[in-house]
Amino acid sequence: MRLLEEISLTDEEIEALRLKNRKGLTQTEAAEKMNTSQSTFQRVLASAYKKITEALIEGKAIKIKKR
């Protein structure tokens, strides 16, 4: 894995993915849990999906950034 280029996911992106995909919350519910607006939640989720797609399609490693 050290030879692979990395794509980094932020804590917010991981949490958005967890709430939407693992917990099955609606975007409105998930945004409330994250104390953010629905539009901000959508932007964070879209960013996470874009990064994961890039990693899968281009064979890159996914790195989770911790604060």
C-alpha cells in the first residue's frame, strides 16, 4: 500500500458516510446529527463519494485523516 497514491477522507466525510449509508438516515436527519445545514451535509457527502470513486477507479489507497 505504500506505493499507492493516497486519497484522504476527513472526519466529516467519514461521519457523513456513516450516518447516511451505515445508519440509513435521511440527509436531513444526518445533517441534524452533524449540527450542520442539509446543503453543507450534501456537499460533504458528495466530496466523500467523489474521493472514494476516484480511489476505486484509479486504484488509489484511501486514507482517513484524524484531527
